[in-house]
Amino acid sequence: MSHFIVTDRNTDYLLPPSLDDWLNEGHLARFVVEVVDQLDLSNLTRQYAGRGSKAHHPATLLAILVYGYATGVFSSRRLERATYDSVAFRYIAAGSHPDHDTLATFRRRFLGELEGLFVQVLELAQEMKLLKLGTLCLDGTKLHANASRHSALSHGHIEKLEVQLKAEVQELLALAEQADQADIPDGVSLPEEIKRREDRLAVMAAAKLKIAARAEERYQREKAEHDEKMARRAAKEKDSGKKPAGKLPQAPEPGPKDSDQINLTDEESRIMPVAGGGFEQAYNAQAAVDAATMLVVATRVTQAPNDKEQVSPMLETLRAQQMLGAVECLIADTGFSSEKNLQACEAARVEPLIALARDEHHPGWRERHSEPGPLPDTATPMQSMAHRLKTKAGRALYALRKQTVEPVFGIIKSVMGFRQFSLRGLKKVNGEWSLVCLAWNVKRMAKLHQEFG
């Protein structure tokens, strides 16, 4: 007698099989469907004209995308295959199989609505008592653009190529006018070669115009900053009657620099330094994370390689989402440190806790267990914040950053596998980043619900 369980793939089921029986009760796919079913998708459904063949319901397509991003499946073709191969995706799609073109079109078409759905998910988390705003940790991470840095051209390189291509065009035109073209290699079409170079020159001319426009924007911004510094310096000299110490701020120079670049694949992406060294074609993805739950409560994608200018826009986003609750404290690393950002936090009635410099990794034990001296009454807001960062309570609060926003980025990149945008252009990558963080929030809510629900 055999002691093995018989595997029979030929006998039909006596009753129709139920996908509901094939997933355990705590499965993430079930939670995704429950969350999506509670969202108000009227902004999506009303955009369907109702003509032609029946369309897949937006709730089904959204649930497939959210579960896909939460489990590391981003490609529309892989999502389509998953509705055949994966029990979880079959459960979400209820046995239907939206094709990759339908999924890709849905994602691209409704990127603008994802911001509203992102807030709806947070409101649902609040109703489930999984979100209580108070302390937020803000940080940014570089994510690869859907473009290679080798597709980027610098202004200086464009000018060199233009000289070379124009010379080649003149040479080819001269050959085309000659009666004897015996020197031309076999298979070479002079009209095609000329057109190829002229098309390339047209592309480079357009790229130079865009680089020049960016350079003008940069010059106007830097000029305004320089004028402000000079005005402060003049006011200080007038008050003290003495010339301020130090060198005069250097005035910016107009016009593009040789190093100014544009990417021909995704012109809105930028060359940015990345962790570990080197440079990549990327975007700077920002996230404000609730310290108590690790839920992302605000998102933004910027073209700036640094984080200096990201506090005010994030505070504006949080102000627009005030229905979620009041933010009491904002924690960020030294990349966000500036007098302007402190003033923005004070105006928003949010207590800033922003590092002024990088801390030592292994401070002495006396330093870790000591308290700073009393704060003078004449201390500036920057000095007050620096004093608080040196206290035990301040150090303990600032330490939350490393166990909230940094793990969130690590999980999104290494567990969910999202390291590169699938879409191109700043507006579209903003929408995709909202989708990524929405998927993270649903995944995190499922875990919190199991622990505390």
C-alpha cells in the first residue's frame, strides 16, 4: 500500500471551485480588495463614456495595480500574466484577465486621480484607528528615471558635435554635387546620410534652447538670492557702521554652462548623485512618514538633487490634508537644514527638529549621557533647535528618523523592488510615486490591522 498522498489532476471537481477557498483569511490580496471597495471611485467611473464593449471596472484595475506594486510586479505585461498564473491576482481580478494595454492605459489615464485616492486611504487608516498624526519624519531618496544617463547631452558636447556634423553635411553635399562618386563606399546613400545628420542637428538645436531656458531660470533664481544677500550685507554695514567681514558674495553669471545637460529620453529627469557614489539619471522622491505607524502621509517628486527647498512644499501638502490631523513635529536630516525652512515650520506652527550637521557615529559615553548647558534668553530659533538636539529628549526624538522613513525607503526599494520609474516626465512620475506609496500604505495597514485590529 502506498504511503503517499495521491495527486490526481484529471478528475473534475464535483462542485465549482471557489477562489475564496484558495486564499487564507489574512492574505494581503483580501485586504487590498477590502480597501479598494471602500474608496470613492466616482471621479474615475464618471470618465467612462459607456460606449462600445463593456470595460473592466476601475476598482478591479486599481486593486490589481495596488497589489502588483505592493508585491513587486510593476510591468503591465507581467500583471496581465499574473491574472493567469497567480491565485492572488486571480482572486483580485475575479477570474477576469485585463490585458496589458488596458492596465497600462488605466495607470497612465488616472495618474492625476491617485493623489485623491492616496488621501482617501489615509482617511480610511484614520477610521480604522491606525493613523494618529503628531510627529513626522521627512526624507528624500533618488529613484532612477526611465532613461539612461548615456542619453544625456551637455551644452558643451552639443556645441562640439554641431561643428562636426555641420562639416560632415558640407562634405556629403559636396560629394553629391560631384559627377564622379567613385570614392563613396558601396551601400552608402548620400541623401539618407545628409538627412540623418540634419535631423540630429535639429534635435540638438532644440536641446540647446531648452538648456538655455533652464539656465535663464537658474540665473534669475540665483540673482534674486544674490541681491537678497547683498541687501542684508548693506543693512548690516549701515547698522554697525563697519564693513562686514568676509568675501563679497559672488554674482551669478547668465547663460548656460558647458556642463548643463538635458536627457533626450526623459528631458525632465536630472543627473543626480546617488548613495554609494556616482551619478544616475534620476528623480528625487520625497516622503513624510508618520513616526508612530510608518505610514506615508505626504509625497512629492522633485528635479532638485538636494532637499533644501522641499520643506515648504511638503508643509503646503500637509496643510491641504489637515483633515488627517495636526502635525506637531517635523524631523529631518541635515540636508533640509536652513533658516528659511525653520521659518516655514514656525509659520505652519510645526516644531522643527532638523539636524544642523552630521553627527558622529560613535560619540563618547559622557556625551551620550550628558545634558547641554542652559539656553540664553537671547537665543535665535536656530540656536534653540540646536540646543534641543543636544538634549537627551531631543536626541531620542531625532533618532526616530532612522527607524521610520529610512526603513520605508529600504522596504520600497529592496522588498517591493521599486527602484526605477516606469513612466517619464515629472507629472507622471509624481503620480507613480503616489501609487507606490499608496501600495506601501495598504501593505502597512494590513500588518497594523493584524497586530492591533
